[in-house]
Amino acid sequence: MSTLSNVPIGAAPAHSAPFHPETPRLELTASPHVHSADSTMRIMWTVVISLMPIVAASVVFFGISALLVIAAAVAGALVTERVTGPRNTLRDGSALITGLLLGLVLPAGMPLWMPFLGGVVAIGFGKVIFGGLGQNVFNPALVGRAFLQAAFPIAITTWPTSGSGLFALRGDNFALPLMSASAPDVVTAATPLGLLKFEQTGTDLWPLLIGNTGGSLGETSALLILLCGGYLAWKRYLDWRIPVSILATTGVLSGTLWMIDGARYPDPLFMLFSGGLMLGAVYMATDMVTSPVTRAGAWIFGAGIGALVVLIRAWGGLPEGVMYAILLMNAMVPFINRWTRPRVFGTPGRRSRA
Amino acid sequence: MSDLFWILISAMVVNNFTLALFLGLCPFMGVSGRVATALRMGGANIFVLVLTAIAAWFLNRFILVDAPYLRIISFIVVIASLVQLVEMVVKKFSPTLFRELGIFLPLMTTNCAILGFAIFQTNRGYGLVQGLFFAIGAGLGLTLALVLMASIREQTELAIVPNLARGLGVVLIIAGTLSLAFMGFAGLFTS
């Protein structure tokens, strides 16, 4: 059956062709006519490769603990996908991306069973329960992160400092489940957003760009994330409209607030380059499954995330709101798709139908 | 003014009756299959909540001062008669909607969101205007949760949900994830 689409419909097979092979003939073939080398597998593995520099950076900043946490999250995701998911879905690499992204939004000092559990929840309750890849409503990695945030609010907000040796553990990574972690000598540091919210201290722009601040593994280096995301956008594996719209909305809204009361609200550059906004905007919000399908929808989606991020950061009780903003807008995606449904060519528009 | 605004926002998103306080789950599961139906159910909820706010304020102000032990039973009686009113109106004006809402319209009588609302209003000592804002906020919050759930359910209708989660199972998972997402609003406008 697989060769059927290559055979010109209406043309006799070549060996029985009565006419000269040079004779021009009209070929009628079934669609699709335009082929592309892109496939789910290729896109997913490209995203995995583009995440590798960020993983490497997190290891440089947070040492071997970073690698352990990411590996635990990946293991949780892969095991769940293999056990509960449909057959042969491990190869497409989507579970690997979920695991990597989940690992990248966790702090380095977590006991390893927590990232593992997060990976299990991310794939199990974020993806497989909806029927697997392409049918989930919420970004699986963020479902796992939100679950961990609700279940272990202390462990997930204990941020170790960056630096201090490659092989030094940044927390009790090997604590057993449900046991209290023995507190090792670890220097912890608040994230730039936490410093701002609870101690009213700002952070310079340069450390935010490079990434040697406190925070989750992958949320620290804004510059690297932009580079890796730029590569994906150039390959058209992510919709550039979503991150641009998120960052523009965040910048404009926080800039407006900053101009109204510069002492109370941080400047827009700080808002843009701190916390998980970069990783969220570039890698989480652009998930092809959980973002709107239309171009107008992508702009609306991004603007909604940006507005929610500013709302939660400026007036909320939490220092960081990117995860919640993306999850909330994920829930809005069916609506956005409905509002921005393009007019079918040849049919009267919405207005003229009246 | 900002106080009233806070009451509205708080009841709508921060302490959303369905997604943060887990009240009124039966219509949330029952009539969230279609966006249009969910929207009208939300409308009916807002209407009943507003009337309840007025009735509860009246009861608290003039009657229950002397007999506070009658509070819950009198609330239930008032809510039941209000729901009867709504039911008659809906049945008369939109038989289709009446059939779509089915058992969940009379069940509003025992809807914990409505009773919970009346008790919250009493416990927080809201006046009439505050109570009205609280009612509209709570009603909008219920509508928001219902409509969000309905739009997601319409989309996942074609998903190949595993057998063990088909039906209410996946709805509960969606509800849980929505609730996790609404945790982001915690503490909004309090600091």
C-alpha cells in the first residue's frame, strides 16, 4: 500500500507503457504533493539538541546536582511513557523533552525522588491520560512542576547558589522519599524575583543575562535560552510570534508600571530577564500541542501570558508566575482557537452573515 | 471602592468557588459538556446568587438577629424557593435550556456553592452592597470555571482517552490541573 501514492493515477505502470518514455504525459497524483523532511520525531529531537547547551550551562552553574535532578526528571518521564503510553512512543523524543524541561525548572538541591515523581505526574496526568502526544490540553512539564509546587513547596523553593565546584552536591539529593532531608552545608540564595518581592532588593542586569544567580537550573541564563530558541525559531520549529508577543507584552506592561512608580515596580529589563520568563516563553509556551493554531491566536495567547505574568509578579502573593500564566492560557487555548477560526475561503464572513 | 473591587476579584479568581474552594462541583462535572449550556448555567447561578445575597442580608438584618440558630435552615428554604422561581422562569422561556440543564437546575437548591456563599457572606459580615459584589464575583467565578471546563471538554472529546479515564475520570484530572493553575492567583492584591 505504501507505494500506491507514488504511482501516477490514470497512468499505466511503466513496464506496460505503450508509448515512448520521452512522451510528455499528464501525471495525476493523490495529495499531498509538497513533501517536507520534517516529522514529529525530527522536530522533537532537534528541540532536545537545542536544549543541550542549556543543560550544560546548568551543570556549569550548579554542578553535578543539576545533572542528577534533570536525569531523575527524565527517568520519571520516560518510565511513565514506556509503561502507560501507547507503544513505540519513546522514540519520538517528546517524553524526553518533557523530562528535560521539567528538570530545568527545578532547583538543584531537591531530593531526587521528587523530580522523578514530577516526571511521572507530568507524563501520566499531563499527557497519557488525554491520549498521548498531540491531545493534551496542558503543557506536561508544567503540570509536573505545578504538582511539585503544590506538594513540596519548601523543597522547590530552596535555591542553592551557583558556583562552588563541579562535584559538590547542592543539597541532600539522595534523601529517601518521605524522610526529612538531612541538611548538608549548602549555601542557599533567593532568586532575583524573590529578593525583589520579599526584600526589595534589585539585581544587576549582567548576572541575569549570564545566569550566575540563584534560581532553577535552566531559568538563570537568559542569553543562552534566547540563542537556543532563536535557532529553533530559525528552523521554524517554534512559532516566533508567541515568545515575541509574551516578551513584548511583559516589557510594555511592566515598563508602564515602572514609569508610574519606579520605586515600587522593577524596571522592564529586570522583568524580562529574571525568573523563568525566558525559558517559559521560548520553550514552554511554544509547545505545538498546547498553543493556538492560528497566527492571530498566537499573538493573543502570548499577550495573555505576558499580562498574567505581570499581574502575578506585581500584585500576587508569589514572586514568580510564569508557570501559572502559561497553564492558565493553556486552558484558554480552545477559546482562542474558536475566536480566531479563519474564514473558510468562498464562504461569507462573520459580519456579512449577520 | 477598592474594597468592593477586591471582594469581586477575590470571589472570582483568588478564592474561586469551584477551583479554589471546591464548592459546587456537581454542576461543574454535570453541565460542563457544552460551552453554550455552561454559559447559561453560569447565568442561572449568578441570578440565584444575587437574589440569595439580598435575601440573606435581609434575613440576617431583620430576622436572624433574634434566632441565629435558624440560620442554615432558613437559608436553605430561601434558596430552594429562589431556585423554584428560576426553574419556573427557565421552563417558561426556554424549554430547550430547561431540558439541557436537566436535574442540575433543581439541584441548585442543594448546591453547596450557593449555601456556602450565604454562610460566607454572613460570617464576613458583608453589607448589602458588599454582598451584591460578592455574589456577582462568585457567580462570574463559577461561570468562568464552568466555561473553561466546557471548552476544554469540547476539545478533548475527540481525544483517544485511555479506557480507565474515559468520562468523569479525565474531567476530574482537568479540574485538578485547572485548580493547580488557579493557585497562581493566591494572594493576589493582598500585599
